Amino acid sequence: MPLSPPRACAALLATLLSGTVAAAESAAAKPKAPPSVAPLAAGEKVGWSHAPYEAGDCSLCHQRSDPKNPGPIVKGVNELCTSCHEEFAEVKERKFRHPPAEAACTNCHNPHNSRERKLLVAEQTALCFGCHADVKAASETARVKHAALSTGSRCVNCHNPHGASVEHLLVQLPFDLCLSCHSKDGVPDGRGATLTNFKSWLEQNKVWHAPVEAKDCTACHKPHGSDSFRLLVAEYPAKFYAPYDPANYALCFSCHNDRVVAEPVTTTLTNFRDGSKNLHYLHVNRERGRTCRACHEVHAAKQEHQIREGVPYGARGWVLKLNYTKTATGGSCAKTCHGTKTYSYKPVPEKKS
Ligand code: HEC
Ligand code: HEC
Ligand code: HEC
Ligand code: HEC
Ligand code: HEC
Ligand code: HEC
Ligand code: HEC
Ligand code: HEC
Ligand code: HEC
């Protein structure tokens, strides 16, 4: 099944375009009102207090020590902050910087005290959503949510709010970032299944699918939430069997040619054929069609063509072995879904045994 460049290009173009639009939209977004950075009013519950404010000497930052009338601050906001927080000199050198942090630290921090940890002017996610309405809309309306946004440090699990050396203010390269959480055994997905430990899976399965080889997890997954199964960027059937409809395989067909499953007879579209009888068509294109996962591992496999070793059956995950063997002109599957069957794509055989 060759790659189809026009589709791949269309997908890339669409990504580029939507990226531009999203950036333009969020660039335009401004918080509704500039946050107040006065100390919390007397009587408000203080969660956290800034050490120099706690010390009581307003003149550490303001012109006067009189708490009733401290006057303006002695220098520009960021200059003031970085005079003590020297580590921020390095942040300014990073390749990607967050515009609100370059503009004023007080866009997000109250220099006196706050109800929120790290002196944030609002609950962290609400603070981010205040300017990133597109991400808010996309994640809140998504049918499939990603717990990475709601657990631990939330947005800051993945983004550095000040500046980063990775694009999109990511704290690590996307692949390393995903693996930093997805390298544990037994993590539940919240719907009864267990998620893969990708570190060990990728170590044990050396034949990586090209986009995984390119370390591009987000070629197929949306980190903030998605309407598709498994946070996928496009449709892919959730179950082992599915009635055939190319729209259900939009994910695979955004990079692969869908004709491979559409044409019953071919001598060119695929090597998964017996003579000219298209076995991709035979298995997939039917009312109770086998989905690609019946035979392929989407991330990484032990054998070429991403052929999987076995198929998990039932709730306890018992594995039915595929016993796939590659031959010089095709391959065979032994005692699996059916008795041993062999296919050969060349030469076109006259009769099948
Ligand atoms: C760590 C530095 C720091 C300390 C210490 C500090 N402030 Fe501030 N304060 C600031 C900054 C920065 C601003 C925002 C100024 C700006 O944006 O121009 C501010 C603003 C304020 C404002 C709001 C002014 C306005 O425009 O609404 C008040 C009121 C205030 N400070 C009172 C105090 C008092 C009272 C003390 C001492 C008890 C104090 N501050 C100690 C840094 C500090
Ligand atoms: C006079 C020195 C001084 C100045 C000026 C100063 N800070 Fe701090 N800041 C501290 C100290 C001391 C701490 C507490 C020690 C620590 O956690 O590193 C602290 C802690 C913090 C924390 C972490 C609070 C926590 O709960 O962990 C934040 C956020 C912060 N400062 C932001 C700012 C911002 C924003 C400014 C400028 C408006 C600023 N600081 C100016 C001395 C200063
Ligand atoms: C867009 C919002 C935003 C802006 C603007 C911003 N910060 Fe922060 N900052 C955060 C968040 C969110 C955290 C909490 C990170 C976490 O939970 O680990 C944080 C954490 C911190 C901390 C605590 C670091 C630690 O390791 O605990 C300091 C100090 C700090 N910021 C200083 C600054 C300074 C100085 C500036 C201006 C140069 C600034 N921030 C601008 C959002 C912001
Ligand atoms: C699991 C990691 C992860 C978490 C958690 C996360 N992001 Fe992202 N974010 C990414 C990645 C990866 C990208 C790069 C875009 C892509 O490849 O889809 C991105 C891109 C972005 C962008 C720029 C492009 C766009 O989609 O608009 C913004 C803005 C953004 N994130 C904001 C947020 C906010 C706000 C939160 C918290 C609600 C958040 N992110 C939580 C991983 C994450
Ligand atoms: C005061 C407004 C404001 C706040 C608050 C804010 N941002 Fe941003 N953010 C911006 C602007 C402006 C840009 C630059 C335009 C753009 O790329 O969308 C930006 C850019 C980004 C980008 C890079 C987008 C890209 O495509 O490279 C990420 C990621 C991001 N912000 C995440 C966050 C997170 C996480 C928070 C909360 C901790 C947050 N922002 C809070 C205004 C804000
Ligand atoms: C901060 C930890 C963390 C990071 C970073 C993270 N994830 Fe997750 N992810 C989780 C947790 C926890 C779950 C299980 C709960 C859930 O389904 O949301 C999960 C679930 C998923 C799921 C299954 C969602 C479902 O419900 O079917 C996919 C797919 C996924 N993550 C992909 C990614 C990708 C791709 C990245 C990198 C861009 C990534 N994750 C980064 C914590 C993380
Ligand atoms: C070519 C597209 C593609 C790429 C690239 C990809 N995935 Fe997936 N991913 C899928 C599909 C399809 C599923 C659903 C598999 C199934 O149910 O048969 C999935 C499922 C998942 C799941 C949930 C199920 C599980 O076994 O844990 C996680 C988590 C996940 N992927 C993480 C990642 C990470 C991390 C990367 C990067 C190393 C990545 N994916 C790269 C297509 C992709
Ligand atoms: C982001 C693009 C992309 C997506 C999405 C994608 N693939 Fe691939 N896939 C490739 C590339 C590139 C190759 C390597 C070139 C080739 O063999 O066609 C490849 C190779 C394969 C191979 C191995 C071919 C061989 O002969 O070794 C299989 C099997 C495969 N993909 C199945 C799938 C399935 C199933 C899906 C949907 C779940 C899918 N792919 C989604 C890009 C993609
Ligand atoms: C019944 C098992 C089975 C199913 C279901 C299946 N494949 Fe395959 N596929 C194979 C086998 C076996 C090969 C290896 C053919 C060879 O080279 O001998 C293959 C090869 C491929 C290749 C490499 C190029 C080629 O066609 O020879 C791609 C790409 C591919 N499959 C994609 C898919 C996609 C996408 C789906 C779901 C729409 C799918 N497959 C469903 C068994 C299957």
C-alpha cells in the first residue's frame, strides 16, 4: 500500500493552516480585565504569601516603607522580579518565550500574596484559559478527555509558562514528554482497559511504525482532547470488528491509500493478496470487517509490516497467537482465526491448495 502524496500533502496543509489560524486567534486573545496585583483585601483568606511581602518592608520593592502609602515600585516589574529571581536571566535566553511573561510577571503572579499556590492571580487552568480560549473550547467540549490536563501540575505538566527551548513552550520534546507519563505498568484509562507501558513496549518491539520512528506522537494524537477514540486526530474504529466505511479509517487513510481496501482484485495495490485476490479487501471490507488492529500493531511490532504477534481476547486479555510467518513471496497464518492459510503475491498461482 503506497503512501499517497496528495493526501499526505492535503493533511499537512490542513495542519499548517489550522495551526496558523489557532495561533492568530490565541495571539488576539487577551484576558478580560488586567488582574489586580494589590495585596488581598483584609479578611480574604491568604493561601500563600511572598517572602519579601511577609517581611513587611514595602520599600523592598516600592519607594516607601509606609504600608498605607508605599508609592510606585522602584523599577520596571520584570527588572524588579529578576533582581532577586536571578534564574530568570536564563529564561530570557531560551529560544521560545511566553509573551505575557516577557511583558509583565504580574500578568500571572501577585507579588504580595494569593489564594493560589505559586502566588498565581487565579487558579492555574482558569488563568491559562483566560487567554487561550481556543484550547479551553477544544478541551472542554472534547468527547475524549486527557487526564494530563487535569492531574498533577495540569497545563504545566507539559508547558513551561515562562519560556522553553522546545517549540510550543514544551518542557521536553513531545516524544519524551508522552513517554514521561506513559512508561508505567497498569495505568487505567478510566474505562476498564490498561494503558501500554511505552518505554518497555518500544524497547521490546524493534519495528517501529514510521511516524513513531520519527518520534511524532502528535501526528496521530491530540494532546488536549479529541472527539475521536484514544485522542486520535481522525477517526479509527474503537472495536475489533467494524462495518467497512472508509470514513471510519480516516486516520490511516490520511497517510495510506484507501483503494487497497476498496478493490477486490489487484496486482499492484498491496502485497497482502493471493495472486490477484486482495486479502485486505477480503478481511476489512465487509459488514463484520476486521479492523487493522486484527493484524497490525500501530505503534511498534516484532515483525516487519507491523504484523502483531497475537490478538488479546476477552476482559482478561488472553492472547490468541497469529503465528504469522513471512515467506519469500507472501506469508502464512497458522491455527488462528482460521486454519493455516498461505498467500503468495508472485507469480500469480493458477490454483490454491
Ligand atoms: C516583592 C516586591 C513587592 C513588595 C515587597 C511589595 N510590593 Fe506592592 N507591588 C509590587 C508590584 C510589582 C506591584 C505592581 C506595580 C505595577 O504594576 O506598576 C505592586 C502593587 C501594589 C499595589 C497596587 C497598586 C495599584 O496600582 O493598584 C498596592 C496597594 C501595593 N503594591 C501595596 C504594597 C504594600 C502595602 C506593601 C508592603 C506591605 C507592598 N506592596 C510590598 C511589588 C511589591
Ligand atoms: C526582594 C527579593 C524578591 C523580589 C524583588 C521578588 N521576589 Fe519572589 N521570592 C523571593 C523569595 C525570598 C521567595 C521565597 C524563596 C523561594 O521560594 O525561592 C520568593 C518566591 C517567589 C515565588 C514562589 C512562591 C511559592 O509559593 O513557591 C514566586 C512565584 C515569586 N517569588 C514571584 C515573584 C515575582 C513575580 C516578583 C516580581 C513582581 C518577585 N517574585 C520579586 C524574593 C523576591
Ligand atoms: C503566563 C503566566 C505566567 C507568567 C506571565 C509568569 N509566570 Fe511564573 N509561574 C507561572 C506558573 C503557572 C507557575 C507554577 C509552575 C508550577 O506549578 O510548577 C509559575 C511559577 C513561578 C515561580 C516558582 C518556581 C518554582 O520552581 O516553584 C517563580 C519564582 C516564578 N514563576 C517567577 C516568575 C517571574 C519572575 C515571571 C516574570 C519574568 C513570571 N513568573 C511570569 C506562570 C507565570
Ligand atoms: C500532555 C501534554 C500537554 C498538556 C497537559 C497541555 N498541553 Fe498544550 N500542547 C501540547 C503539545 C504537544 C502541543 C503542540 C501542538 C500539537 O502538536 O498538537 C501543545 C500546544 C499548545 C498550544 C499552542 C497550539 C494550540 O493548540 O493552540 C497552546 C496555546 C497550549 N498548548 C495551551 C495549553 C493549555 C492552556 C493547557 C492546559 C489546559 C495545555 N496546553 C495542556 C501538550 C500539552
Ligand atoms: C495574559 C494572557 C496569557 C496568559 C494568562 C497565558 N498565555 Fe499563553 N500565550 C499568550 C500569548 C499572547 C501567546 C503568543 C501567541 C500564541 O502563540 O498563541 C501565548 C503563547 C502560548 C503558547 C505557545 C503557543 C505556540 O503555538 O507556540 C503556549 C503553549 C501557551 N501560551 C500556554 C499557556 C499556558 C500553559 C498558560 C497558563 C499557565 C498560558 N499560556 C497563559 C497569552 C497568554
Ligand atoms: C502528565 C502525564 C501525562 C502526559 C505528559 C501524557 N499523558 Fe497521556 N494520559 C495520561 C493519563 C493519566 C491517562 C489515563 C487517563 C485518561 O484516559 O485520560 C492518559 C491517557 C492517554 C491516552 C488514552 C486516552 C483515552 O481515554 O482513551 C492517550 C491516547 C494518551 N494519553 C496519549 C498521550 C500522548 C500522545 C502524550 C504526549 C503528547 C501524552 N499522552 C502525554 C497522562 C499523561
Ligand atoms: C500512526 C498513528 C499513531 C502514532 C504515530 C501514535 N499513535 Fe498512539 N495510538 C494510535 C491508535 C490507532 C491507537 C488505538 C490503538 C488500538 O486501540 O488498537 C493508539 C493508542 C494509544 C494509546 C492508548 C492505548 C494504549 O495502548 O496505551 C496511547 C497511550 C498512545 N497511543 C500513546 C502514543 C504515544 C506515546 C505515541 C508516540 C510514541 C503514539 N501513541 C503514537 C495511533 C498512533
Ligand atoms: C502520519 C502518517 C501515517 C499515519 C496516520 C498512518 N501511517 Fe502507516 N505508515 C506511514 C509511513 C510513512 C509508513 C512507511 C512507508 C510505507 O511503508 O508505506 C507506514 C507504514 C505502515 C505499515 C508497514 C508497511 C510495511 O510494508 O512495512 C503498516 C502496516 C501501516 N503503516 C499501517 C497503518 C495503519 C493501520 C494506520 C492507521 C491506524 C496507519 N498506518 C496510519 C505513515 C502513516
Ligand atoms: C487480516 C490481516 C490484516 C488486516 C485486517 C489488515 N492488514 Fe495490512 N497487511 C497484512 C499483511 C499480512 C501484510 C503484509 C503483506 C506482505 O507484504 O506480505 C499487510 C501489509 C500492509 C501494508 C504494507 C503495504 C501492503 O499493502 O503490502 C499496509 C500499509 C497495511 N497493511 C495497512 C493496513 C491498514 C490501513 C489496514 C486497515 C484498514 C490493514 N492493513 C488491515 C494483514 C492485514
